[in-house]
Amino acid sequence: MIRKHAIIMMAVALAAIANAQPSFYTKLHAKIAEAAKLTIPDTLNANINNDSTWAYNGRTIRIRTNVYGEVSHIGYKLFDNGIIDAYKSNDILNFIERYALELDLKIDERSAAERMSVDKVVCGCGNINMLRNVRTNTPFSLEEKQRRMFRAKWDFNGKELCITIPADCQLIKGANAIELEELFEKGIKRIVPISGDELIDDWSMFNVSKAGDFLVANSDRYLSEMIRSDIYLIEKNGKRKLVADEKNPLQSLRNIMLTGHFWKDIPMCMTLNQYGYKSKDINVTLQQFIAYCQQEGCKLYFGVKTRDSNSIKGTLFALNTANAYNHVLSVDFPLSLLKDGTGTIKSVAYVYIPLHNITEKFFTEGLTK
């Protein structure tokens, strides 16, 4: 399997050196801490989950930090560890805990009803005031309709509280479009990815099928038949390896774009398309972009647009179904990279695009098999 843990562990090591001062992942986390008058120490370790030190309004507060030691979650302690472990993504549970605290704090001076109206959070049954009575042992269930919404339910001895939350990455993460772009830029620059022939060492978790001279793993499509997650393998002496050579440029490029597998870090001059018709050039590596998407739990798909003797152009989609967004990277990949490792990818990135803004025509026009 892909060794994401190695990426994270390297990030933690860097954090210990470079992040000596405490910080908050988003501006909202800082506002919540200030409004709740939480005394948070000057230094925090990475990956803490503290649910016993702080309180507000007589209720226990949970604070988490990320791999860089930044405060990445503040909210009421509404769920025990068993419930948290039962769900694939903690993002929505973090949101519910944080949102319950936000409604009490009234940071933007709106009432709970006004705030929920703006956020399109709907109380389908029960009363939102019942949220103040939720405890970690209150029976809870969570329903997800991918790319659309979440429905959280609590049972108070037969009386039900039901809250519907839109699958909106800005709402769930607590950051607007501009701040999400800033978080992306900060996050991608400090990732130290891994690369090499052993990046993927276990294919038992993949369905593998035969396709001509190749084996194809992880086959799936997104938006159209030309945007796929197919990974190409060859088998020699009973061992399966990724295709990565100049003789098979299309298969090799798909593998590189979907896994980051290559014998060296690939330099990339990336133009970050920003909110308000702005843009910014950033020099990173392709592997940093891929690692960032993997850490967020995105699934990667790639489609080829054009090919000539010098380069292949295509589009990489990083799909996050839980929070209903895409990262999209349009690339111009020089074939000299496959030949002798020289050259730089030129790319344009669109980050945290809500899925309802994704149109097949805009991103797939010109794609070829």
C-alpha cells in the first residue's frame, strides 16, 4: 500500500524543529479560543486529543492538534472515542462539536437560528437547544449522502434531535475560499513526500486485471471514461512493479500522476488560481501536491488531453466525496523527465472547488483515450 504514514512522520519531525511557537490551523480556531477564554499553553505537541483540561459554560471542551502542533479542532466533547473510531472521517464529527460551541459563543453576534439559516444547517426534528443536552453517551447515528449532506441524529429517551448539514468544505473546515487557498499553499510547501521504487509495495488490496502487456490496478472512472484511476503494472519473476519508462509514456505518466512514484522528486512550477481572478506562482514538487491530496483523503483520477513529441498535457482530479470538493491540477509534463530526468512540469491548480461547481465540459473538453 502507499506509505502515507511515512509522509506524516516526516512532517512531525519537521514540526518539532520549525514550529516552536503555538499556532491555530484556521483563523476561526483562534477566534473560538479567544471567545471561550481558553488558556492554551504556549507549546503543544503534535497529534494531541485533549478532552479533560478545558471547559466552557460548564461543558467539557475537546482540543486537538495536527501533525504540525497547530490547534486544528476546538469544540464541545460530544462523542466518545468509540464513536469517533466508528466513522471513516473525523471531519464531520469535528464540525458538529465545533459548531455546537460556536452557536453558544455567538462570535458573529448572530442568534443560533440566524447562523443556521446562513449556513443552511437545518434542524429537521427536535429543537436546536437540545444540542446543549448532548453527552458522549447520548445514542447517536450519522447518515451521509455523498456530495450532498450529512444527517446527525440523537435519541433522548424517544425524543429525537435531527440536524442536516450540507456537504460544504468551507462550512465544515471553518474557512472561506481565500483562507482555504492560503492553507493549501502553506500546507503543500511544508510536506516532505517520499519517492522511489518501493513507494507502493503491496498490491493485495487492489483488484488487478489483464490489459494487453500490462496489469491494471485500481480501475475506476470520474466524470467521463477518459478520467480514470487506472494504475499500470508489469510482472517479472513473480513481482509486480509500476510502469515507469520512456517506452510507455502514457502508462508511465498515469502512474506518476496517481501515485507520485518516480526515481526523483519532480519539480513543478504551479500557478495557483485564486479567488477574485488572481493567481500566484509556486515552486513545489509534483509529489508534494499528491501527498497533500492523499493526506486529505482524496482519491486521484487522471485524464490525458494532448500528446506531442515533447510533452503530454492532462488533468489530475483529487476528489474528496466526504466534504464535496475537488482539487484540480492541469499539467504540461515534459517527456524529457521520462528519458533522463530533466525538465519541469508546468501546471495550473484549482483548489477546494465545490463539486456543484465542477462541470464535465469545462475540465474534460479535449480529453483523449
